[in-house]
Amino acid sequence: MRKLPSKVAWALLIILLLLEGGILGFMSTTEGIQLGYAYGQYRQQQNEEITQPDFKIKVNVALVTTDVTVIGTAVSNLQMDDFIVYDNGVRQEVSHFSRDPFPLAVAFLIDGSDSIRPYLPETQIAALSALRRLQPEDQVALFSFDGNPTKLSDLTMDRFMIGKKINRLTAGGSTTNIFDSIYHVARYLAKNARNRRRAIILVSDNCQTISAGHGANAARAEMLKASATLYGIKTPGINLVEPSDQVKWIASETGGEILDVSNPTSLPIALEAAMSNLRNQYTLGFYPSNPGENRSFHKLTVRIAADDRCSGCRLLARSGYYYAGVTAPLLPRNDQPITSRDSTEMTDQTLVQRRIFIAGTTDLDLTDIPFTVKTSEQTDSKGNPQLKVDLQINLAGTRLRAVGDKRVCKLHIAVFYSSAKGGILGSDWRMIDGLLSDEKYKRIMKTGILFSTTIPIKERKQILKVVVYDEENDKVGSRLVSVP
């Protein structure tokens, strides 16, 4: 057998030792890898190659991922090659791409200060609507804040319990500390929401009234460290200070945005848009060519490679990330849905009922489903006075889903009646549930849906609040009616 030249033998020995050390090193650290989702919390390892004169040394680099929301319509489904990612100004090779709907961990952060008290019922309606859009595997936590944040519920899949807590929300705090609240909720998500797409949905008038605790810069940094996205639903308010532009800045920096709702009845639509954006995101992954020091900040820029692929599209993505090369323990997935005593269907129906009740007990008219109301007095078979309530419901705000050659109709109708002084006397709940033939569908498209019910006359000058809710598209209309 021919002997290898001594220089070649030594080189091979060095390579074998390096490879052995790399393999053993990788095996010894695998147990310490956390499959955390987002800005590099997938602790998979990649061998970055550094070219040397005679051989290659391989070092471990953590995968960095970022979520991207595309606002607009592409000519076809976007693929990996359609995106360009820059890390600190240096173009990176995108090695991972997904559009799978990752489970969400959503923290509702709801303003409880006195300035939004008049709009609290609409805020509750919007939050209940958003709950219905969560998937069984999603988690949600509930926080309220004024001068300080208050955790009302830990992350849970029990939507029934969250719905009850939303129904009990109150407002009346004398101060508003938005940035400190965002900071603490971001830290909570970073610690408790593993393997999930993290987001904070802030419902507030965005008026910061005190400077205490952590400011806007610290809130932004904590959001980026947690790889959480901020979506803000800016509500009207009664304020002595101007809304803060820094809330909008934090949202933009984290890949979210602020949806300004001048009309409180549009809150559910705004929340629906935020939830849709969170669920329909692209996930891009890359191994940074220059990871730098552990916990160092990297500026991120994401673009569409060719303008003609998504002309006029707008991208929402984080402005940067904190590189985390230190691994953490891999946690097993042990987060099956909490069913409590209610099935998923019963929980969903309970949320529907709560939303109808809130719409029926607030003075504000909701206009998503237009309808007209006429009343007339009559008597029942025993001579007791009754009030006949006739509705004509316009189909403009409803969605009748096609099933074969028929249309599904699921409308909830509730009539709340109270005394002139505001005391609730009772309510009448009905549901229109069925399949409409094509002929009947065409007819009601012209006439609307006609509905009648009767309620007892318990006092003169009763006040009615009529609510129409469409279960198919989760929209609600309501009208306040005074009866002579």
C-alpha cells in the first residue's frame, strides 16, 4: 500500500478532527434547540462555509425568519424567488419559504381609560367578532390598560372564557400609558407564546397621557425581540391631547399597521382585516452572511424582485431583528384546545349571542345591515295589548352562501324592549335559518326579507332596540325605535 505524503496525511487528519468536532458539537447542542417561531427562533442549524486556501471550515449559524404581508394582488401566487431580503444592506439568499397558516398567539390590548368609555360597547363587539375568526389551535390573551396594563387572561384556547371577560370590560381610568403596556405584553408573548406567530392587537385612541415606565423606543425594541407584530385599531376618543404618531411608528417597525376607525361601527371590519393579514403571511428564512455578536441588532429590508409580479403592492415586514445565537430547550407541543364544558359549536353560538346582546343594549345604531322597522298596536286572543314589529331587511349587508342551486340564509333577529327610563322589560329572539330556492332568492333581492314578530306592551312609551345579525358574514345592524 502506498503511503500518502506527510503533508496530505496531516491535512486529512485535521479535516477529520474538524468534522468530528463539528458533528459532535452539533449533536451535543441539538437538545438545546428551541423551535421558537419568528425572528430566528427556529433553532435549526446551518453550516455556513468559509473558504480557506486548502479546505473549508464550517461554523453554525441560526436561521432567521421574517413574516411578510403583501397588500395588493399579484399576477399569480408569489414564490421564494419573488422576494429579495437585505440584512444590514447586504442581500441574503432566501433558503426557506412558506405560506402555511401558522398558529397564532394574539394578545388583545384594550384601552380602559375614560376617553374611550362611549365607544366601549363597539370595542366589545369588535373583539367578540375577532374571537370568532380564531382557529381552534390559536391562542388568545386579554389585557386592558390605563396607567398600567392589567392581564385579564393568560394565553388560552378557551374562547368561551375570553368572551365572558370581554363582556365584563370597563373603562374609566384617568391616565393612558400605551408604550409601557405594549412593552410588558411583548415580554409576556416572548416568554409564553412558543412555536406561534405572535401579535398584539391594540384597541385605543392612541393618546398617551403620561410619561412613566418604558417609552416608545423600548416598546419597539421589545416587540422586535419578541418577533411580535403590532396591529392598532385607532378608535375615536374624548381627549385633551393629540394621538401619538409613535404608535403608528411601532406598528410599521414590527410589520403591522394602524387602522384608523373614524366611525366606531367599522371596528369589526378593521379587526377582521388585521386578523386576515396575520393569518395570510409569507414566511421567509435565511442564514445571515454576517451574524455578528449575539443579540446584535440587524436592519431588515424586504422587496418584491420584479415590479410586474405584484404591481402597486405594499409590503408589511419588520424593520429588523436581534440576532439570537444562544439556543434554548426544545419544548414539546402540549397545547391541545381547551374544551371546558362547551363544545366548539356551543362556544361559537355563545359568542354570537353575546355580540347580539351588546348591540341590543347600546344606544348607538349599527349600520352594516340596513333595514326598516314599522310598529303597530294590536291585541292578543285574551285582549292583552301587543306591539307588532315588522322588518324589511335589505340584503346589501348580508351574505347568502350558495349551496348547489340554493342559498343558505342564517339571520338572527332580536327585539329588546325597555321603559322610557331605560329599564329592560324583556327581549324576543328569533332566527331565519333555511335554504332559499333560486326563484325565492331573486324575489327577495328586490323586496328584501320581510319579518314580523309581536312583543307585549308592558308600559306606554316603550323603547325598542332591534338587532339583525348575519351569521354567514358576521355583520350586524341595529336601530333604536321609540314607540308613541
